[in-house]
Amino acid sequence: MANKRPKPEEIVIKLRQDDVLVGQGKSRIDAIRSIGVAEQTYYRWRKQYGGMGTDQVKELKRLQKENDHLRRAVSDLTLEKLILREAARGNFSAPHDVVSASIISAARLQCPSAGFAGCWASIDRPNGVTQGAGRMKTA
């Protein structure tokens, strides 16, 4: 079973416990062992959360969540802007295969049980396209 990672507030409490133990005369290594973490973990925590209070840690986490939310919003808006810029250029030409596939899928949606034969008359076709003997031909 994997160990549970401590929350930032718990980390700050353990760092304070370590400071108290060192202040009482214990060596740093013994104090680190008594709070139940590895030495490397202690120094990593000290680098990240050293000198912070529990309120400051909560505020840091809230700001990080807000920052992530704003980053996602900016990336979504940037994507929409790029799409609109592409549309404004007038780059609407789609490959012929895509147009044919969309017409076929529209026929399936409009008449799923009748098959293609009974649905061709109800499909909106692009300009210049007429129906021939069982298939579409361009004029």
C-alpha cells in the first residue's frame, strides 16, 4: 500500500516541530528522524515551505488553483481566436472526400431505415451537383 502524501498544512506543522526540537537541543538529523521524514524530503520541504504559516500555505494553494483556471481560460480563448482568424481568411475549401462523407452521413441521419435510394432527393446538394443513375455526378 502506498504512503499517503501529507498536505501542505501538515508539512508546515512538521517543519515547525523540527524547529522546536532543534531549539530544545536535539541535533538536526535526530529532529528530522523524529518527525518521520527522510533528510532529503525535509530539505525539499524546507526549500518550498520554509518560513510559511498555515494560512500562507492555504493562500498559496488557492492562488495556484486560480492561476491554473486562468491559464485554461486563456488557452481556450486563444484557440477560439485562432479559429476565428482562420475563418475570417475565407479558408473554407474542404477536400472532396470530406464533402462526400458529410453528405453520406447526412443521408444516414435523415433516412436510417430507407437506405440511400430513398433519401437522395431530400439531401441538400452543393451547387452544380446532380443525381445520376445511382450515384452523384458533377455538372
